[in-house]
Amino acid sequence: MVSRVIPVDPFDLVIFGATGDLARRKILPGLYRRFLDGQMPPEARVIGAARSAMETPAFREEVRAAIDEFVAPARQDATRIAEFLDRLHYVPIDAKGDTGWPELAAQMRPGHVQAFYFSVAPSLFGALAERLHRHGIAGSEARIVVEKPFGRDLATAQDLNRTLAAHFEERQIYRIDHYLGKETVQNLMAVRFANILFEPLWNAQFVDHVQITVAETVGVDGRGAYYDTSGAMRDMVQNHLMQLLCLIAMEPPYCFEPDAVRDEKLKVIRALDPVDPGDIVRGQYRGTGPDDGYLDHAGNPDSRTESYVALKVHVSNWRWKGTPFYLRTGKRLRARTSEIAVVFKEPPHSIFGEAERWRENVLAIRLQPNEGMNMTVMIKEPGPGGMRLTEVPLDMSFAEALGESGTDIPDAYERLIMDVIRGNQTLFMRGDEVEAAWAWTDPVIAAWESRGDRPKPYDAGSSGPEDALMLLHRDGRRWREIRA
Ligand code: BG6
């Protein structure tokens, strides 16, 4: 099956912070891949803007090096790279001063879609937004793209929203949560709302519980100082895991339009119960060698920041009352794996007798690696010997099922940037969603901070702190294994 690539309208994409890590690793290599697939029209231009005094040719060389490092060798083609680099321009700019702005204005082409990617610290958002207007650069249809961290609590998120709203309308603001750009995350919506099969069972009557796991093998090395001011709750739960929870728990939107989808997600966030302090486990990894533990990486021997968090969450509405959602995420765990598992209840009555223990039906949606879905069902064990039951997986790997188009899945950033150019906000967070997520997160964090709780240590390479196992055990349940 060959995927369809639909070119977008001609655009000028300005990347503020174009020499930074995100631009080098994700944004620019992603744009090259979109170019290679024919999605960038010939007139499209990418304008890098950053503090460094540099000319366009030097910027192009930096981008060439980034492509070399972050694009798979099979997709590197010298001629095509050169053609892509021709579309890149660079303007040295002072975000808080006036240098560079007239030059940037001169780069913009009339009639092009205008997009401004703020790949910079949130403290610069206001200065950039204000100058884009003062210098007459951003038109009324211009779009701005902002990245997390979108605040560190409700008050700072509200401040940021106000700052942006002073210069741009909500329809112009694209808040990226890159989890929403992941193929399987969108597939969640397809699975739920394009099949009759699941939706009738998708409620507390049939679903025993849901597990959402985002496990990473990487530590916080290299970004310890920043991470230590954040922790897993702010870094992952408030945004990525919350978005996954919303997509699993939301009601069917009346159509696949940005606000229809985002209205339903917002209702889920608002329906979240406050979390009981006994339903939270925080952890901090111990190293496997000297200078390799969280405390070494954070550069703070007394840090109480969590690199792991597991929690039980309740969505208080008719659909979900009584079905817990267990969320966990952590660094330096046994394997890199992200999945959502919907664990169904037992059938009301077993006709096969007590000896034939029923095992639960589980629909597992794998986000990474090996995107796909797996459903465990009970069948008769083959052969003579009476009716014995066994559990088998109905396994669908997207790579196997879809062939080439299942393996060549665009990176989340590529898809999201193209959505910005198309003007489609469905996969971006609305301001009220972000604020509602913080309003739920803030008291959880405040509670453990006021108690001065220390996170529980766990070994790097393990599946997290022991107490996290207890969180499910005491409910008569168990976590799914963390494995690649
Ligand atoms: C980022 C977090 O938003 O997501 C990182 O700040 C985390 O700490 C990353 O490692 C995980 O993203 P992915 O796409 O690798 O699962």
C-alpha cells in the first residue's frame, strides 16, 4: 500500500531558535523528509532565525550536517539535499531588540502561508509575538507554533496564554504536544470511531481498567539541570499521558474538526477526580555505576524530583465511573515502550467451569516501538483432551499489515508542521485544555511538595519502584510487563 502525499500550499516557515537542538534534531530533518516525499511545493521557503551572526550558506551547512546525523542513510540523496538547502535562508535576529526584524520582513513572500515556529524559551514568546506585529511581519492569517513546557503550573500557563492572546487569536496558535502527532495516537481515534466493534464495549460496564505506560530507557543526563525543576509529572503526565488518557476516555466528537475533538478532550480533563495521595507513587532512579544515578545527573544530591511516577486516576462521568485508569511513566526503565492497554472484564458466567480460568481480553495499542495493536482472546487449546482454554494474541503490526506505508511513518513533528501549514488545529492543544490540565496537576504536586515526600529509589534498568506494583496489587490487578 503506498501512502498518499498531498502537497500543501506555498509557505514561508520562520523558525526562531533555528540553531537549537529541537530544530537540528527534529524540525529541519523532518522538513527535509517532507520535501523528499513531495509535500513541500516549489515556492515553499524555510527561514532560520536565531541570535548567532551567520550567513545563509553557513546555516545551510549546519542543516546539511543535521540531515546527515538525523535522517536515515537510505533517505539521504545528495542532489535532493542540495535542492532542499536552496530553500533555506537565515536571518540573525535579536528577539528582545530590533536587529534583524526589517531583514526578516523582507524575506516574507506575499500570498504565502505564514508560520512562525517559536522553538525558544517561553520567556521569549511575548517579545517575539510583539515584534512580529510591530514590524508588520505577521498577517491576520499567520500561525505561530509553540512548544512545551507550556507553563509549569496553572498561573504560568495562564500568563503565557495571555501573552500570546495579546497578539494572536486562538485560531492562530498551535501548541505542540508531539504525542498527538504520533501515528498510533491518531489511530486510537480511528480504531474507536471508525469501527462499530469497540465502542459498545468502551465503558465502565465492560472495561475493568486501563493502563497507560510510557517507559523510557534514557536518563536525564545532559538535561538534568532543567529536568530537576520539572520532574515526570510536569514533563510527561500533564501533557503526553493526559492527551492519551483524553483520546481513550473521550466521547465521540460529532465530527473530526479541531474544536469538536478538543471540546471532548476538555470534558475528560474536567471530569478527572482529584488524585488521592495514596494513589501516587513517585520514584527516582539509582545508577548502575558511579555518577550514573538521577542525583548525579540532576547535579543536586538532595533532589526530591521524580524521574518516575505512577498514579491511579478516575474519570467521573457516566461512561467511566468505577473504571480506574493507571498511568505510569519513567526514565531509565527496562525497555523503551509506550502502550495503552484496555483490559476488559470477565464474562458474567463461565460455561467451562472453574478449572478453565478465564483470562482477561486485553486490547493493547502500541505507540512505540513497532506501532500496532494486539488483542488477546480466549480460544480452545488445540487437540484432544476436552475443552481447555488458552489465550492467543490477534496481533497487527502496522509495518506488516500495511507494507511500505506502515514502516515509513512520518515523525510526529513532520506531520504536525504540515498540519500547521494546512491550518488544521485538531492535533494541537487549545489554551483552555492546557489550563485545565494544569488545574488538575497543580494540587497533586502541591500535596507532595507540602508533605516533603521523597521519591522511592528504583534501579536503572528495572520496571520502576516496588510501590508502583502495589498500586495495582492492592486492587487485585497487575501491571503489564515493560518489554521492548
Ligand atoms: C518530551 C520530554 O516531551 O518527550 C522528554 O520532555 C521525553 O523528557 C520525550 O524523553 C519522550 O518523547 P518520545 O517521542 O521519545 O516518546
